[in-house]
Amino acid sequence: MIYRSRAPLRLGLAGGGTDVNPYSDLYGGAILNATISLFAYASIEPTKENGIILQGLDRNEEERFDLTNQLPFTGKLDLVKGVYNRIQKDYSLPPINFKLSTFVDAPAGSGLGTSSTLVVAIIGAFVEMLKLPLGDYDIAHYAYEIERKDMQLAGGKQDQYAAMFGGVNFMEFFANDKVIVNPLRIRQEYLSELENNLVLYFTSTSRESATIIKEQQKNVVDKNEKSIEAMHHLKEQSQMMKEALLKGRLNEIGEILDYGFKQKKQMAANISNDKLDEIYEAAKKAGASGGKISGAGGGGFMFFYCPGNNRYKVIEALHKFGGTVKNYQFTQTGLTTWTTQ
């Protein structure tokens, strides 16, 4: 038998960064995101070979270990090991030989929530194999704990919940890791127009988000007024985006994104840079009404709202920067698991 799972990556449309502690603990955070048709996959296959085989198929990485309760972190496939180690600790896996393979449709550090989505997918494969008694919120919180607490990786909470629930969601974040996911019932024609008008562009660079996020966290601890005020505005932006999408005021989307992009750059240094600013201004000059850098910033994917038929002019303007436009559709489902022969 092979136990499989997949979970969708996401676009953070508004409120990005307000899901990160300590801001969410002190002030409460709010984010609006939507999952897209790029995925993280995980498969677990019992084998006749002795031991454990881990494979990151998209990264051409493989490691082999004797059967053990805890796998060592080596800088390779550490997210897989983090999930395995925590599940061993909590549930004691049976002593079976297996191969665990993963694949992600976007590179690490690209700003689409790849790491957290991969953790959710890996947990999903183990849940499918072991029939673990975990509900939707349980799996998302479990993924958050493994990344942020067990492995001490800096970041927020939205990605794990987006990957688990799927669709377009307005998420609220409170103290003590409390999260409420509010699915939005957006009319299909509004969603289709949003999908048509949002151009997703990979800058062909990846970045280490932890450095940016740690600075953002430090700014809150140090009571940096400019940074905290920017986060307040981003939380307000998530409400603006929710209302615009629910009421079909799509002509406001670009301006809301533009407002958020200006605020985001106040949260920490290196969220943007000269090249990213140049790309952003070129897209606006070609007809985009706004956009943002996806995720923590510093590189990876950007996306732009292009009203009317401006998407084609914007795509043409972006060619000279050496990146690639990525096709996608919005998805309505989150983590999916299944078993096959």
C-alpha cells in the first residue's frame, strides 16, 4: 500500500505578518488568503529494504537511516524529520521499514507557504497510514507546533491553516495560539474575475524568510511604533479585502493591495529591495492597479492586480526582468489524503 496526501499552497491577499507572534498575542491578527492549484505532496510506502528512506524528489535529496525513534537534523529534509520525530514521540510508530517521498510545485523560499504546506502534507500521509485521531484544526495546529516550537523556525500561523482548510478564508489569530478560520462564500463570477486579473510572477529568486520575520518580531518586542502601526494597518487591510470580495467591488482590489504593499515595507528591512521595487513600478506603469510580494518578502513570488485586459500588457512588461509568469487556479479544498496499491 502507498499512503498519499497533497495540500495546496496559498496567496496571502491581505493582512500578511499579523499572524506572527508576538503581534498576534498582543493585538490579535487577521489575514485573508486563498489557496491555489500548486501543491505539496507526500507519499509513504512500506518497503522490504531495512530502515527508513527519505526523498525530496523536487530537490534531488535522499537520506537513509536505520530504524530509530528520532532522526538527526542534518540540513537536508529536516522538515520531514521534524514531523517523523514528533509523531514518534506522541504516537510510537510501529517498527516498519518505509520510504517517505515529498514533492512541492514551487521552490522553498518562494513566498507561497511551501514549508508549512509540506509539513501539513507529511502529517496527512502519516494520518492516512496510522489513522491518527486528528481533526482539521488539530492537524493545522500540530504542523504549527512542529515548525515553530519543536524546530524553532520563525514564522506565522496562516500557512498551516490555509493548507489544511483550502479555499478563500478570513483567519483571525489570538493569544495562546487560538485561530479561527472563517470560510468566505464569494460568488463564482467574482472569484473568476479575481483569478483572471491576478498575475502571479516568480522573480526567479528565493529568500530566507526567517531573517525578515525575526526582525519583524523584534520590532514588536522593542515597541517600534512605525512597525507596529504598519501591522495595525495591514490588519485593517484584511477587513477591506474581505468586504471588497464579498460585495464584488473588484475595482478596489488593486488599491487595497497597493495600500498593503506600502504598509508591509514599514514592518522590517529587506521586505523589498531596489529590484523588487523596479518590478513593481514596471507592472503598475503597464496597467496593474496594485500588487504585493508574496509571503515575508525579500524575493520569491509577486502578484499584481490587472483590471480590464491589462494582464497582457503587464506580463509583457515583466519579461525583461528574467522571471516567469505562473498559471494557476483557485482551489476550494485543502489537505486531501488517500491510499492506493
